[in-house]
Amino acid sequence: MTPTLGQPIGDLELTLTGNRATRLADLRGRYLVLYFYPKASTPGCTQEGQDFRDAFANFTALNTGILGASRDSLKAQENFKAKQGFPFDLVADTDEALCRLFDVIKLKKMYGRESLGVERSTFLIDAEGVLRREWRGVKVKGHVEEVLAAVRELAAGS
């Protein structure tokens, strides 16, 4: 069932860079920014990842973890993380379970052709695993600043 604002998110096993398995439930105890991107090492996805990387210390200071996710293979995610120097893990969601949970796979049109792809989306989850904010159809420019502002607002209210 797709998470809804104000409700706890479901649990799911994830494969993280470093070939580590974890569960969404294991990530509780601090805020979590979970962002989905269409494809590793493409221009928009690279810029978004770099923006999260560059703001990582600000998120960490607010007791917030960051996790990027796409349908790419573990190897592609490992290469992307290493090349860009991301200080956070990426999820290799090759079975699309996480993408389906958050309903980010959408019909996209490119060059007159239709295909299913990941809609750039970000979710802010609180320390108890409750979905607090969501951004769908994200435009990269200015997005990380908007997410950081939302974390600050959430942290100030708790």
C-alpha cells in the first residue's frame, strides 16, 4: 500500500551500496530523506545527487539520513556513488519493490515513445517511520534546499 502523509510507511528489505541488506524499519530513530531518480549517471540524476551530497552536513546536523534509490543494478549504483563521492548509500531497487511501494513508476513519454520509468520523487520520513512530506515530479534546481527547509521545519516542531 502506497504511504500516505501522516501514516507509517511499510517495511521492506533493501539492497544498499556496499552490498548490504537493511530494512526500512532499521532506518528509524532519525529523519530520512528518501529520493528516487530515474537512472544513475545521467545529467539530472547526477546533479540531484551532487546537491544532496553538498548539503549532506546540513542534513546530518538535523539528525537526518539520506538514501537515493533507482532501478539500477548494484554495480551501477556502486559506480555512481564512487564517481560522485556520495557520503550516503544508494538503493539498487532492481526488483522495483521500493519503487512500487512509493508508487514512483509512471508512464513517461520521450521522443514520442512511451515507457515506464521512475518519476523523480522525494519523501521525508520522521524518526518513527511516518511519512511527513512528499515531492513528486521533482525539478532538480532548488529541490534540495526545499527539502532541507522542510527538515528544519519538522525538527523545529518536534
